Amino acid sequence: MLAKAYSVGLLGIDGFSVCVEADITGGLPGFEIVGLPDAAVKESKERIRSGIKNSGYVFPSKKLIINLAPANLRKEGPGYDLPIAVSIMAASGQIAMPSEDTVFIGELSLDGSVNHVTGVLPMVIAGYNKGFKNFFVPKANAKEASVIDGVNIYPVSNLGELFRHIKGEDEILAYKVLEEELFSKNADTLLDFCDVKGQESAKRALEVAAAGNHTVLLIGSPGTGKTMLAQRMPSILPDLSFEEALEVSKIHSIAGTLPEGTPLITQRPFRNPHHTISSAGLSGGGSVPRPGELSLSHNGVLFLDELPEFKREVLEVMRQPLEDGRVTISRVNATLTYPCNMMLIASMNPCKCGYFGDANRECTCTPAQINQYHSRISGPLLDRIDIQVEVANVNYKDLSSTQKGETSKEIKERVNRARQIQRERYKEFGIYANSQLTAGMLQEFCRLGEAENNILKMAFDKLGLSARAHSRILKVARTIADLAGDADINSAHIAEAIQYRNLDRKFFG
């Protein structure tokens, strides 16, 4: 007898429907799975056999063939255990054939219990887009899956419970999550800029970066507060929209980093990988491709502390993703694309000992050592960083002051106003921030007067800037004008934007 059940597979962060066909025929007992299964799917045979028997049902002792269609797409992971078990039970006549608007996702234990799997949220979204309405998922994944409107989520604890539901003997109730649970936040755990003493110029640079979604490089001696500043960046970024939260949650669901009990990530990610990270760890990949830190920081902040300590080849993999906002991973069977539209914040010391240019401590590095240290960051990568700012030592007067600085809430209000201006300006172009301006858009939205052109020409000649650095200055100047509420870029905006590029010459010239 032939029976069918449906599931969903993943290709990157997108899903595709999978028809699980079970055919039981006469002949010597056997159990084969075809349809391009990976090792985890092939190993499911013993989990399914034991799970069905230990749930009090009979595993057919005949020739059994399972086909996972479409056969040209690779099926990965243990999430196909549940639909295979359902199709086998239907083919053997022990339960009714499930309806064609129903999807099954879950990994089985030998005792028949259904275990948590990664990637359920993007699977449910993909299934819903394909027309499926009912989703049977592991109980541990129910809250995550229920954030999508218009679907019925049924939490399954074990095979026996599922089979009794299909037979009409014991109903599994659909899981519902309250809307307030999705966006409920505990006491605000975000760090606040009011705790940072001094560093007004660095704070201003980060405000500009937040307003235009620009990349930043913080350069300063040890202990000047570079990490402290970067950690507070999420507190001044605009709140995630529901669509952005879904994108972020999909990626973390696939990676298995969705916090337990959190159906939806509602705060912008802040990722801070160690400098020993590999290229695959940063960009994604592996034998079973998974999102890397670039994608895990999508719609948030990626902070690379001590930038020169990262391996050169690791840093170079960021060049294209910084331009395109996505990471492409090519494999023999498929090409996967993960989004990585994040804000890069990097920090570094000015030299190996950390005190080159410091007013209080003497640098012990030779010119050759300083050049070698700086050469760890390539010119093309540096060119892709919009804002480069010095973080100077804080004087004792600022450190001992009891007066609170400007709060993140106050800065965020200005950032939100600037972002709103940009959303309105670019609503017909499919972008939302000045950092995304293309070369053609620069000519339309970043027009300069004669005085502004003269200032930029002088800086271009004096600093030896590249064409890419020229466009970065224009984008930053456009953001500074938006923060000021000015329709046109004036000389003050250009001068401030150039100031954020003068480290090109001072440290890297």
C-alpha cells in the first residue's frame, strides 16, 4: 500500500515542501530511504523502527521503501523522522492517511518521544507560503512556530499521542501564543550611553553610524572605552519591526541559537566573536552549511574587537558581504544564500604595544613593527569602513564627574528621526538607510554646491582617498545632514564626514 505525508526542508533560510511517500510491498523485509537523504536521514531507520515499536504499534515486517520528493534536493537533518513514521503507519493501515494540508516535523527518540529540531520557524513560514495550514511540531518548538498567523500549530510529545490524535481517540489542542508574549521584554538589559564618561566625539560618531547604518572603526589605546562604546550601540538603534524580527529569528532558528522560551527575537543582535574564529565560523558554511557570525548579526551589530588579531583570510571574507548584504555558500548539491545586512563595528589599538600617538604613555614599537601591525588590515577592507574615529584617553575630571551623560533614549530619538527621513526619501528605491546608496543614487541625493565640492576636492587630494572612500564620505555627510534636519548637504556636514576619514592618512598612510 502507498501512503503520503508532508514535511518541509531548508535551503539556506528558505524552505521547500517535501512529499514523504511510503510503499509497503511483498518480499524479503527491508527498509530503504531514497530521494537524496544525508547521513542523519539515513540513520533515521533505526530511530523510527524502535520508536513505533516502543509506542505500542507494529512496524511492518515487509519490504518498505521511503521516497523523499523532490529527489533532486538534498534532505538534511533528523526532522524527517516524524513524517516518515506517519507515512509508514498510514501505509500499513494502522492510522488514516493525513490530509494534504498537514506538515510533520520532528526527530524521534528510541522510546517514541519527539525531540526539538532546529529551523522550525523558517520551515513553518515556507510551509505556510506553500499552502499548508496544519503543522505538527515537537512540543519544544511549538512556541517558536506559533508566531506565524493563519496556521494551526500542534505540539507533539510522542508518537503514541500523535497516532491517537490522527485516529480520533485523543485530541491534541492547537498551541496559541499571545501577541503580548511575542514582544514582551524583561527589564531593559541594554547598556546605556549615559554610563560612558567623556568620549563625546566617539559618541557622536556612533550616533551618525546608527542614523545611517554605517560601519565604524574605533582606534585607541587600551582602556579608552572602545569595547564599552560598542556594547552600547544596540541601545540607540531603531527597534526591530515584526518583519525584521522574523528574519533574525529565522536565522537563529536554523543555527540553533534561538534562546529557549523565546519565540521571536525582538532586540537587535549583538555578536562579538573571538579573534580565533575561522572563515567558516564568520561567513558560515561547514559540511552541513549553517549561518556564520555575519548572518547571526543580521539586522544588528557585529563587533570585531582587536581587528588586526583576526586572521587575514578571515577578514577578507567580509569584503563582498559588506557590499552586498548577503553571504553565498556554494556546495556541490546547492548554493545557499544567507542575509547579513548588519552594522560592523571594529576596534583596534594604534600599534602592537597599544600606545602609538598616546599623550600619556610612550610607544615602544619600531616604525617597522607599526607598519607590520597595520598591514594586517588590507586597504580594500579599510575602504569599506565608513567611519574611522579615534578614541582618546579620558581625563580624570571626566572620570570623577558624578554628572550623568546623555542617555541612549535621547540619542535614539534623534536616530529614529533621521531614519524616518531616509525611509521616506528612499521608499521607492527599496532601501532604508544612507549606507545602501548606490553610485547612481549618490548623484541624485548627495548633490554638493561649489563650496562643498572644493572642500571635498582638497581632502581627496591631501589624504589620497580612493573612489570608494569618496562615496563613503558623501553617504556619511548625507546622514549628518539628516540628523540636523537639513535637506541639503552643506560645508559643515562635509567637513565632519571628512574628519571621520582622516585616520586613513594618520595611521595607514
